[in-house]
Amino acid sequence: MINPIAFSLGPISVHWYGIILGTAALVGLLLAIREGKRFNMEPDFFMDLLLIGVPSAIIAARIYYVAFQWENYKNNFVDVFKIWEGGIAIYGALIGAIIGALFYVRRKGVSFWRIADICAPGLIVGQMIGRWGNFINQEAHGGPVQESFLRGTLHLPDWIVNQMNIQGTFYHPTFLYESLWNLAGLLLLFWLRRRPFLRAGELFMSYFIWYSLGRFYIEGLRTDSLDFTGPEWLASLMNSLWSPMSLLFGEAGAMTYGGNIRISQLLALLIIFAAIVIIVVRRKIVPGLPKYSDPIERKAIKPVSANSGK
């Protein structure tokens, strides 16, 4: 088992989880800065965006996670702040990051859609790297599997197989499945953003479609999913959509709280549908929708008058 603490500075312990998340944010920032130069965007713009987006994402991600597991935290409120132990919900992080970015880009007079497109590869590479924090913490894994499946079918190296051995039981390395899916998504976004047909906002929506598609299927293997009890027709539909996954990976993971619908799976389907609708509707109703490759224009920001508050 890998020690979750990378090193200690006196009484302060530095966790691998934090180092990995910091690395994920840095790599995402560098990708955004590099692409932003094509549109004459200053690196400081994205550095400031990161300083706003990361705290917003972490706070929202933790609120999202704790809200759905309040029974586990209401009598241990201090544990709410122990994010180094895990418990960061990706969809909550995206909500927080988007809210923070909306306020920032509006203040700067830049189109949110144009900046979101530039940041999309950074988001998916951040998630690709960040999942390895779950690996270190031995969390967000799938259901039990045979050791032979990990070594013989997946051909995983010893250091991954051994880390997936939790108290004598081997588990699906769903962190790895999602990380590899995001790597493929990163390459897809790199290809898409150079296509002449791509319009503003569509790379961002493509990111949501790709990530949510993979999340829907991978989430079904996990045993720590937030879930609820919903109508049987909906549960049956989702199980039918997920069933092809069982051909290679076996049975779905057990529901954490005894429900029949995983919240992340349902959100994934809703996001895919919404993203497709947004792409279609914007192309029809937005006149002169710019292409991804078009220059980014800045709107003039009116200065605040000294008498405006009087």
C-alpha cells in the first residue's frame, strides 16, 4: 500500500492527494495559457481565472458531496473540511468552477463561451490527473474482482494491482478507467478545436458530452456512488443502457445507500442531452455565431462612476 502522506514538514503532513490535485490544476493552466496565446490572451488572464476557479470548484465540490452524505457528517462537522481524505464530487467542482468563471469573464468583458472552449482541454486533463489522487487514497474504486482479472485480463503492473488490494480484496481500478477515458477525450478535443466547422462554445459542450458518456458507464462499476430511490421505469432504462458494460467488466457495483438510481449516472445522461440541445439551439438562434478559430473580442467595460453609489 502506498503511503498517502508524501512527506512531513514538522507537524505538517503533505498528502499525495493535494500534490496530485495541484499538479492537475497546473497542467490545465499551462494548456489554457498556451492555447490562449493564439487569441492574444495574456497568461495573467488564465492565472487569475485559476485563482478564482479552483477555490470555487473545491468549495462547491465539497458542498455537493457533503450534502448528499449529510447523515455521515452532521455529527462530525469537523470532517467536512478534511478534503485531503477525499470526497470531492466532480460535478460539484464543475458547477463551482463555472460560477466563478462566469463572474470573472463578465468583469473582463470577454465571452464566457470563448474562454470555456480554451479551458476545456485543461478541465479534462485536470480530471485525468486528479483521478490518481483517488488511487493513492484507495477510494472511488469499483466492485470486487479477481486478481487474475487485473493481471491477466487488464495486464496491469504490480504497483497498481497491489494498491487495488484493499484489506485482502481486489477491486476494479475505476480511477484508471476514467483517467484513460479522459486521455482519449483530451486527444479528441485537440483534434476538434482545429476543425473549421467548430463554433464558439461547442468544444466546451463536446467536453461535457465525452466526459459524461464515460462517467455514465464507469460510475456503474463503483460501490461508493451517491444514489436515491426513483421510479422503476427510470432505473430499468438506466440499467439497460449500462448493460453492455457487463460483457467485459461483469456486474455493476452495489448501491451505497440502497437506492436504485445513481445520481452521477442520471446527471451524466441529462448533461449529454442538454449539451446536444445547446449546440443545436445556439446554431439556430444565435446570429453570426463565431467559429472557434475567430479572434476573441473584448467588450468595453464602463468605469464605475464616483457618484454611482449616491
